[in-house]
Amino acid sequence: MKRPLGTIAGARSGDKGGDANLGVWVRTEEAYEWLSTFLTKEKLKELLPEAQEVTRYDLPNLKALNFVLHGLLGEGVASSTRFDPQAKALGEWLRSREVEIPEELL
Amino acid sequence: MIRIGNASGFYGDRLSAMREQLEGGDLDVLTGDYLAELTMLILGRDRMKDSQLGYAKTFLRQMEDCLGLALDKGVKIVVNAGGLNPEGLARKLDAKVGYVTGDDLKARFPEALTANAYLGAWEIADCLDQGAQVVVTGRVTDASLVVGPAAAHFGWARDDWDKLAGATVAGHVLECGTQATGGNYSFFTEIDTTKPGFPIAEIDEDGSCLITKHDGTGGTVTTDTVTAQLLYEIGAPEYLGPDVTTHFDTIKLEQHPRGVRISETKGSPPPDTLKVCLNTLGGFRNSTTFVLTGLDVDAKADLVKRQLQQAIGDEGLTWTLARTDQTDAPTEEQASALLHVTIKTTDPKRAKGFSRAAIELALASYPGFHVTAPPSDGTPFGVYKAAYVNRDEVSAKAVLL
């Protein structure tokens, strides 16, 4: 079913210099199994077209994925001309994107 | 067990948090983080105006209110509020104060406005070992504010990697204050976050901990709120710090009646280099937002762009057209798009001239011209960069007044 990703996933994002990080987590093992297959870095770029170079790190112990979006913030918060220069709401943007979620996870 | 609380996640956080933490229940140590990358730049500019400044002034206000209370209750205070001037701040406090110095590397990076190595926990531990009631530091890693007191309390060795890693995780959870207790939390509709309480870590000798908060405070501590904070501002699962490399993929979380237990965290030796936070002045910036309402939004944007470029030149201008407008909208605001423009330039006169050029268009541009906020005189902006230096180039020192 097409639903916002945030129906089942939480997220928190922030800045490290010119890079943004975006952590995404879910609350059950089944959901993590789905998330880790579904949310590849290519998929993330598709959902957040402003992202360019992306690295994904897996944290199965936290049922979480951590994405680093390289260079999204230019030369850091004080210099960035980007809307939301500290990437505080990047995670909430991702959560609002509608994706195909297996019905049994809803 | 040592009970370590946090009362600040950034310079500007809830001023009353210090008192709330001291009055709300038992604590051994109260910590506060005041230094973000951006804060170092703000303090650098304070210091340019007055060399006596360069520290977080709000901490001093909190101490005027709460230092006596902390001393009465035997709670030690450990903060990085010293910023660029830990000694200056330390000398303003009437208690047995220790400060940590040696992070300032401006001599090594003369082109930078601020250059500060991220120091670790051991100088904080030193100050506490020598009996300090208050410890103020400059740039230390946020987690060090928690690791230092735990290491001093338990007498950990410098190669107790797992213990140091466990305390680093506790420090990472605490460093952003209420972000661990339901603030800024995706599933906020499931809990009451009207006024989340500040977090506390009860750390055991093996480095494991219980994340909790005082009874009766708002918010909540669940594996979800703690996971959210663990994911904040991290990169690879090998979390590098000056004292230990912490392996975030080994952390185990369990719900507990009073909060969340964190255990099993593994640590390994830290890198040979220390990270340095560099802020340089990048130039001057100014910006404004034109409101484009109703029909012909693209053409309106084109016109005002052409006009502003003609007036001050194209160099250093960044334009963003946010199509927040809807067609046939029921409110004026919903009918409007926003055109943001920012100028970044090395010439302060051009940054100032930008304002005049933008405002001179008021009666001469697209129909419905107005701006959300008038542009200012322009302000200097900083450029952040990380650098790395060998440990032996940095001599961190604990000083007791």
C-alpha cells in the first residue's frame, strides 16, 4: 500500500560541516528487514532528489539505517544558502514521502 | 553507580534547566553542552569585539542563579561553556574551579578565526581528581563531559576501551538535552512532549548505563527516543573520538521501568589524530525573500531576477524559487510563491548595496511586489572546515584555580 514512510519509520537528521546525516529507524524486526532491503541509497536519492553523493551505514542492533548526504550543506550552516541549512527537517521530509509499504507492516 | 545529568544541549537552551535538574532529584554531576560548530563562530566574533569574552554568557547567568544550590547539594558542574576563553569564564566563578585548556590551535592555523582541537575526557577527570567543584572547558567532544566524570569516579584506565565506549554512548545520548526525552521526536503524537525533562545517565562501573530523567518531569525515555538521539549527527558506526573509538553497531538497548538500559557497547583505540574545528570568515552575506502572488509566477521571478542582476551584478547571487503557491487559492498566502535570493561576497559594500538595490524595485517591478522581511546591512559569514592534527601537536592541560 502506498503510505508515507513515516507511518512506520522514525527519523532524525542534522549537520556535520557541509554534510548532512539522516538516521532512519523502525520498531520491529520485520519492519527492519523490509527497510534495509527497500531503502537503498539509490532509493533515498529518488525520494530526496536534492541528495547527491550518499553513503549508507547499517545498524541492525538499533533497527536503523544511517545515511550521510555528502556536500548537501555546502560549506556548513553559516555559509549555506540552502533552505534548512542544518538539515534539521530532512528526516521529516523523508518520512512524508509516499512509498509502497507491505500491508502486514502497517 | 554515578548519576550524571545534562542541563543544556546548545547555547540558548532552556535557561531554567540547570535549576530543574538540581531541584528535581539526586545527581552527582550536572553537565551542559554549549558548543556547536556554529557557536564557535559566534564566540569567535564576540572575542573579536572584546577579548575578555568568547565564552557562553548564559552559563554565567545560570551559575549566578544555581551555583550555591549545586555546592549545597554536592553536585559537580562540568560544562564546555568556556568556549574560546575557558580561563576567563573560570575566573568569574566563586567555587573551586578547574578549567581545561590547550584546544586553541590558532597559532597553527593563523588564517582561521577560530581553530580548536576536540579534546577528550582525561583533563576533565584530572580537574575532578584534584577536587574541582566546577569544571569549564573549551572545545572538548560533547561526550567527554560525561566520560570524564565517569572515568574519574571509577578510576578507569586509558585503555578501558569498552567502559570508555559505554560512557561515550551515554554522553552522546545526553549531549543534546531533551532530544533524548521526546523533544524533536518523529512519533511525538504518541507522547506528551509539552515540556520534556532533561536526561540523566546512571552509569555503572562497566560503562553500561540507564538513561532516565527526574520523576515528575515531562517527555519520556523509551528505546525509540534513545534510538533517535543515537542517530543524531553520526557517520560510520565506528564513532571516532579523542579517547576511544565507539562501535555503535554493538550497542544494546532495553526498555526498563525507569528508562532505557544501554549495555554491551564495544570500544577500541582512538585514531592517532585529533579533529580540529576551523571557522574562517568567508565574506559577507545578505538575503531577502520576494513574495510572488497569483498568476505568472515564473515570469515574475524572471523579471525581478533580471532587475536585481542589472542593479548589482550576478556574481555571488543564489536564487531559489519555492513554488508554495496553489492555483485558484482560497487565501492570499496559499496563492503565493517565495523567491529567495542570497548574496555572498567578499565586498561588504556590495552586501550592503544589495539591500538598496532590492528595495529600490518596490514600485518598479512585478505586480504585487513585497518582501517577507527587508534585507539588512549584510553580515559576515563563516566557513566551517574540519582538519586533523597529530596528538603530539596538542598539549591539553587541566588547571585548578
